[in-house]
Amino acid sequence: MSLILFIFIVPALFTIPIAFCWKQFEKAGQKGWYSLIPYFNIYIMLKIIGKEKKFWWWFFIVFPYINVFMLLLMLVELGKCFGRFKVWEEGMAAILPFIFFPIIAKDDAYQDPATTQRPKKSAAREWFDAIIFAVVAALIIRTYVFEMFTIPTSSMEKSLCVGDYLIVSKIHYGPKRPNTPLSFPFVHNTLPGSKTAKSYLEWIKLPYHRYPGISTMKRYDPIVFNYPAGDTVCDIFQSSMNYYDLVREYGRNRVWTDHQNFGKVISHPVDKRENYIKRLIGMPGDTLQIINGVVFINGEKAYEPENMQHNYTVVTTSGGINKQTLDKFDITEGYRTADPNTFILNISAKVADELIKLPFVTSVMRNVQAPGEGTSTSLFPNRPDLYPWNVDNFGPLYIPKKGVTVPLNVNNLPLYERIIHAYELHDLKVQGNQIYIDGQLANSYTFEMNYYWMMGDNRHNSADSRFWGFVPENHIVGKAVFVWLSRDKERGGIRWKRMFKIPK
């Protein structure tokens, strides 16, 4: 429904700027009031600029988000039909048509693009126009339609592999308006050639807004999102090492003052935090629990991808596992222990069943941390004294839903304090056993956004929500729709079988 709305509502809204072209319509031999009729005015305008028989113009006029750019281009072309070819005139036609077209209507005559020879541009101007057009078009597509991402880590093996190049659709859930529109094009948060210099300016900061999408988020979708814990980073590490873990381990004072080892502490707005990809496991309002490595949602066992990997101990006879065996079963993660016949491997249950059939393998056992074992302050909510959870036994945990109110006390505050002060930007203070939000004593809290729980398919090698908690709705970037290229960085070459694979 939202896609239909966007296809039709944007052209309808362009009746507003086109209405200021009344005189241009008349000079082109059309009735001026045609400019006031939604949709029909676009057809008439295409006739005036000589594009009504061009199929690709019609195609892109109804294509979501690109149609905004095409309709602006129509205004530029209309200006050219009245002799306006200078760069500043083209900019005025696109940005301020309600001022530009009434002004030029006094003097300019219509020039039929089919019969009138337009001024010849210099080679430099031709290149300039082509580059500007290409950059603007690419930025609009990258911001509002789709973007290409690479998989740098193995957290989604073997569903998505290191070296996969993804097309991520932003129109599925609706593209976000950029929080920081003043930025260097086609890079994320650092300038080309630098690991620390910011690629954006924060002179203009826009609040979160999401435009209509073609679908809603569904449980188990592979989703790209901005890393929630990436709001603060040490610029040497960026998001490769969690700033909050560094503070817990080394203390805030050292992290902020030891520039040689930690670099400068900087903050990133939401849209400039690192991009992560995980599988959406928990929806707003769900209750999640992990029991012995098995995820349960609202008391029911969650879907497990066919190639989901866990940590296994594999014991062999003398000789161990050679490279040919590893390659045969596409085993890319693991190591030999101090015992030369014992290996720790990240593999799927299917591969585990195949390994046990080999004559030199004596046992294959999945490794699962028992309840209370291996707890750590690096695991959400970073309070093992209150929540002694580990990666295999975690929860139960309620996933916040917009508009839902939960009771609040000093025991459950660690679950929601980051939501309150970091994501929903309230002043939060604790005095003894009393909680104050924006200076008011609080014993409950109502969530202002929806939140999601993300996990990697490589369950024992994934930094996911088990470590940094909930993903706010304003961090969602888009849905991974297919792999357009896959390069095997370990063995070299291209994985042809993964080309155009749709993540499931």
C-alpha cells in the first residue's frame, strides 16, 4: 500500500511547482489551467519538453524515490525550452520553480526542442553537466533506493560469506532522511585516505524521519542497520572495538587521555555509525530467551537457517584434519587445540553430521555454555551480578514496543537505561533506589520507538544483540536482497555459485 501511495502521491504533489508554470504552458500552445491537473500536467509537460514518447522517462517517473529526481529534471528541461541553459538557471528551475518560472514568463518565447537548435556547449561544460547529473542521480539512488555493501566479517556465515557484495534495498522498509546531509559523497564516516577524519559536517542536523516503503520488517529478514553502540568510538579503532567495553576494561579516564593507544574519542550521528548486517530475530513486543543455544520467541522455537553455524569440538585419530577436508566441507573457521588431534570448528549441524562419518573422526560435539558459565560485563546488559547470562543461555528478555509502558526499578533499569538516555534522549539519573527521568521521579517508562533483536547466523562468532542490546527503529537501513558478486578472499577467485543468490 505504501508503495502505491508513493508512486501516485509524489507526482500529485508536483502539481504545486508545476502550477507556477501556467504561462509556460500557454506559450507552448497548451491551456494554462492544464498545469493545475495532477498527473495530466506531467503528461502535458513531457509533450512540451519533447519526452512524451520516451519510455524510460515514464518508467522513472513512477519509480519510487527516483521519480523525485526525474520530476526536478523535467523542470530543468522546461527552462531550456525557454532559453535557460546557464548552470545557475538550471539550479533555479529545479530548486525555486515557484519564483523562477513566473519571472522568466514575462520575456521568453517557447522553443520547440524538436525543431530548435540549442546552443552548443563547450567540452568542459558537457563534462561538467554529465558529472553533476551522474553524481546527483547516484546520490539519490544510494540514499533512497539501494546501496551496495560488502560482508567484512563471518558473523553471518554461511548464509552470507566474507567477500559477498550485497545489494541492500532501502525502499523495502522506507529510506531514512539523512541526519547529516552535509557530507562527502559516496563514503560513510571517514574521508578517503583517512581512518579518522570525519567525512561529514554537523552544521545541519535533521531529526529522524522514514519515508514510505514497499513492505514491513519481518522476523528472520537479513537486515542492514547502523551499529547502535557505535555512537561513541575511539578513532583509532572506530567500531572494531566497542568503546564501552574499552571503558569497562581500562577505565574512562585512560580511554579519554591515552591518545597514543586509544586515539581521540569521537561521536557519530545515527546515519554515520558503522553498518552491520544480522538476522532479525525478535520483533517489538516479543519475549526472547536462549536455552542451551536454542532461541525461543514467545515460548516457541525460532527458525534456524539451514547453514547456521555453532562451535563444535572435533576429535580425530592421529593425523587430524587436512586442508582438503576443510575445503571439501567449506570449513573456514577453526583451530587446532594443544591436543594435536582435537579441533574447535565453527560448522553447521549438517556438516557435523558429515564429519562424524569420516573414518578418522572419533567424535563431534557441539559446545554449549551452561547457565551461569562464561558470564561477562561485555554481554548485554553488562551486569552479570543481576543478569548472569551467556551467549547460549540468555534471557528471558522483553523487546520494547512503541507505546508500551514497563515498570522501572534499579534492578531492571540496566535493560532499558540506554534506551532512555541514548536513543530516546532523556536525562536519566539514579539516586539511591530512586530513578529520575528529566528531573521527575519515575517508577515506569513508556517507549517512544520500536526496538529489534538482531543475531548472526554464525552464533559463536557474532557480535550481535547479545553484546550490545536492542536496535532502535531509527537505526534500520534496509534489507539485503541479493548477492551481486562474491569473492573468496582466502582461496582467491570468484564464488560463481553465490552470484545473484538471494539471502534467506
